[in-house]
Amino acid sequence: TAVTLNKPTGQITMNNAALAAGANVVFALNNSLITTSDCVLLSGYTFGLSYRIEVAYVAAGAVNIRVTNITGGSLSEAIVLNYTIIKGATS
């Protein structure tokens, strides 16, 4: 499910649906402040070394975020992600 949050920094709490070992999920963060020249940083907590989070794609007005379960078992946690938009250079 896509998330819309038009702030330069923010926090996203995911639902606690099961994510199988090695599986990933991708969702869109819609944000009118994001441009294609920006860098979006992600960090998270409540999950230790159980997940890998990364920016999968940046577009004007949105970024896709990928969450991967890197453990050997199914996990069902409400992951909390923090993001920050760093404005990129334009010519």
C-alpha cells in the first residue's frame, strides 16, 4: 500500500503482515517534495538485523522503498522506517 507524506522528513509505521524468509515487499512513498535529483535516506528501528531497507527507485513526487526479510524464518513485525530527503543539485 502506498504512503503519502509531504514532509522533508518523516516516519512510516508498516503493518505487521507476515514476510517470509528472503521475501521482499516494495511500496511507494508519495511526496510532492521529491525530485529525480534528490537523495532519500532511510533508517529504521525495532527490527535489529532482521530486515534490509533500501530505496528502489526515485521519481518526481515519489520513491519506492524495498523491505527484505534477511532471516531464515517468517517475520511479522510493525517495522518503523524514518526517511529524510536531501535536496540534490540542479543546473
